[in-house]
Amino acid sequence: MAQQDTDQQHAGVLPVDDEGYVVDTEDCEGREKAWRESGTSRPITVVGNPVLHKECRDVTEFGEELRQLVADMFASQRTAEGVGLAANQIGVDRKVFVYDCQDDEGVRHVGVVCNPKLVELPADKRRLDDNNEGCLSVPGAYAALARPDYAEVTGQDEQGNPIKVRGTGYFARCLQHETDHLYGYLYIDRLSKRDRKDALRQMAENEPRYPVVAND
Ligand SMILES: [Zn+2]
């Protein structure tokens, strides 16, 4: 009975908790596998590719084409061993990202967000965390970057239902990083000139461990 009530309250792909946030922690293994196995892994675009440096277009159609894109993104994310992937990282100019990421408590989250918007946080929720960050589109590089250790994103699921996603720690970092991608920003754009240069040097010195799209 409780289950049926939940279904009636929310027609979305994932259940929601009592505050209206998606529950993206259940059956992570099964859901990630189902997505990835119906997708095709594609090479990753890297810094310098124009598709990464401009705002992506909104998702307006929530049909088979989007489903296939999301499946390809999960497949590509797995090949590259990423914890999050934005559509422009496989060369597609659409506002959608996927994630498979652990939070502060080591709890795994798997999900899809279309047309994400970062929720502005009150000052008392803005505790900065200056852990290392890396990006599949800047292969082989890492740099410390201060970001709030809690984040909320609003958007839509792959069927167009409105959703809210929240996360802590590394997962909060992931939600911010992936949303940035869809607005044309890489994490290295938030670094000091010197740290950015150092990240690009690291990238130049390390061979990517997954297929990438060569820049012209
Ligand atoms: Zn990235």
C-alpha cells in the first residue's frame, strides 16, 4: 500500500524521499548496468574542443534519441572510469549529464539530470571543501579546487519529469562539475592561472587511459 501511494504521488523514473529529492541510491548496480549495456561507448572530447566551451542546448524532446544518448553516456563513463559525464564530453550539444558517484558517507548514487540548474545555497550551507578534482576532458590532470561540500540541482529526468537531486562531499563536487560542463565551463577554468597551466602540463605529460577525440 505504501508503495502504491508513492507511485501515485510521483510519476518519475526514480522514487522521491519525503522532501521531494530523487532516491538515486537504490539498485545502483542494476540500473547502471542496464543503461551501459544498451549503449555504445564513445571517445571523450578534451579541452580545446569547441563543444566543451559553450553552453549546450536545452533538452526539449524526451524520447528514444535521448534514451540512446544517455545509454551511450553511461557506456562511455564506464569505459573512461568516470564518476560523472556531460553530453558535450562525447561531443553532443545537449544539456544532460549522468553520474555514478559516491558521497561523503561512501553511498553510491546513479542518475541522469537534464537541463540542470544549481540551487543557490544560503551562506550557512556553504562550507568549502578543497579536495582534488579531475576531469575526463583534461585527462591525467588533477588540481585542488575549493567548492561547497553540499549541492542541490533541479532539472528533469530522462522522461521529462521535474526532479531535485542533492549530494554531499565528492558527489556534491560532481553535481557542480557536471552542471558547469553544460554551461561551457571546465574545472580548470575555475583555477588560478598558474594551477590551470600546471593541470594542462600534467595532461600533456600523461597518455589518456581511454579513447579521446583528437583536437584539430
Ligand atoms: Zn569533467
